[in-house]
Amino acid sequence: MFLARLSLQALLAAVMIQAAAAETIPLPQPKPETGVHTDKPIEKQLPQPATTSEPAPLPSADSVNPDRFGAKPADAAYGAFQRGLYKTAYNLALVRAQNGDPAAQTLVAEILSRGLGVPLNAAEAAKWYALAAEQGVPESQFQYALMLLDGRYVKKDAKEAYALMQAAAEAGNQLAQFNFAQMLVQQDPGNAGLAKAVSYYERAAATGLADAQYAMSQIYANGVGGKPRDDAQARRLLAQAARQNYDTAQIDLAAWMIEGRGGARDLKSAFGWTKQAAEGGNVAAQNRLAKLYMQGIGTDPDLVLAGAWYIVARRAGLIDQQMDDFLQGLSDDQTKQALQKANRLP
């Protein structure tokens, strides 16, 4: 992933205020790598970029806004695309694209980059993204910036990628706003860099981008980037990201609800958010859920389910000495039941 979050981690490691470990369960931790021991606290992190080295995922056809293709009104090509007639859309758009229409160029690039109705051809898609980017289409500027950073289908050019990402961000592309903020922090890993990035995180968060909402929650939680510490605002942002199924926000929000940080204590809701993240496959949440069942926090105590969820997390590579000891303390019958339940869990 070319927009690494290492710079953000380093910054937060320097400025984070460590909470006293007064709760009966530890603060949530990022998903561990296989075999990594997690019995020691892991510092919180800002999220990874909203994109990977591949172009950003294409929205479903019925949700695509024609503004993404250059703010042009719907036409036959776009209409065909919206109905899932991708080959027809490609044929209709290609003629216009060859005549210099930036909206059609972007549509052709999107279809080629995903292999929708035509063979996937990322290198050809890059050419069309580049042409549309030159004409100021924010979606193409963003996508071509990603390709310039990646360097698989075009020659790497970090300087041009930076300029295009900034242009797309200024034009209101939410993914560009978030990723440009990441680039700013990577470029200047100090608090000054984060202060420059905050406005872009903030704008992306306001559009509903969960990555940016989580980033802003961490900024407010730690009082960095020129923002004062504001636990109530941080909790609101965590809730917004959690409602979009952002699992890290879900387990953080649960911890805050247990602690009563940024708002009232709500053990039942904390249990619910942890369970949702665990069922979604977050290994740290699975271990945390096991502890909630073990201690009866937000739910009735259930030693069998506690064992089952820890077994699921353990199989994924998470090792927690406290839970290992707990598992060893179960009776043979409880262990058998826990294993049976674990085999049926997500």
C-alpha cells in the first residue's frame, strides 16, 4: 500500500496521552499479525488510506453519480452503464472519448479498469484517465494519481501524483481529500504536517467517509493537528464511522462506552458494537468479545461463548495470556462445548 500510515503512527506515538489501565478489559487493539502476542498495549493508529494499489472500487451501477464523469448530464452511454449494459456503454462512450469528451474518457477508463463487459486493461484505462485528468475531471485526477504512485501501468511520478491528488481534493473528491491528507502527513510527519492535513480529513469526514471520520476522531481524542482535545466530538465521529461498519471505530467506541469517555457509560451498546466487529471478522474484537462474555460486561456471563470466541481469535493468530489461562480453567465439558460453538462462529 503506497500511502503508508507509518508516519501517522509515529506522530500519534509521540503525542498520544495514555489512559490509565483501570478497566477490567484492555483498550481495543489493531488486528494482530499471525503469531503476534497481544498481551501488551498497542498504540492506536490512524486508518490506512482509503484506497489500495488498485484503482478505487467502482460503485454499483444504480448508485453512480454522473458528476463523477465530468458533471455531464446523463446520456445514452451513462444510461447503459447505469443499467449494467457495460459493453454497450463502452462502445457508446468510446466514440465520444476518442473525440476528446472528458466525461466519456472517464467512463471508458472506469469500464476498462474493472473489466466490465470488456477485458480488464488497466494500462489502457490509465491512458484514458490521464486524458480526462488533463481536462480537470476530479475522478480521473484521483485515479490517475493512484496509478502514478503505484507505477505498474505508468511510470512512477510522485510529484505529478501529488499535484493531481491535491487538485482532485480541492475539487471535492472525498477519497482524494483523505489520501492527500495522508500524503501531507507522510511528507511532514510532525505535528505541523498533521495540522496541514486536518482540513482535508475534516472535509472528507463531512462527506461521510468512514476513514476520515475515524482519523478525525483520533485527532480530537489526542488534541493534535491544531485541534483541542474534545472527547465528546471524538466519540461522535467514532459513532459515525462505526455505523458504517468501520470495525476499528466499533471496538474503540465500545471501549469508550465502557469507560464513559466522551459521554455516558453504556455497557449494553458497548457489547453490541464489539459483537458486530467480532462477527465481521475483526480478531481483536473477537478476543475482546470473549472477555466481555467472561466478565459479564453488557451481557450475561457465558463462559462457553467466552471460550468459543477466544478460540476463534486464537485460530487467527492472536495470543492473549489471560485468555489462555481462562481457557485452561474450563471444564472438559465446557471446553468441548466451546470448541463446538467456535466451529459455527464466523
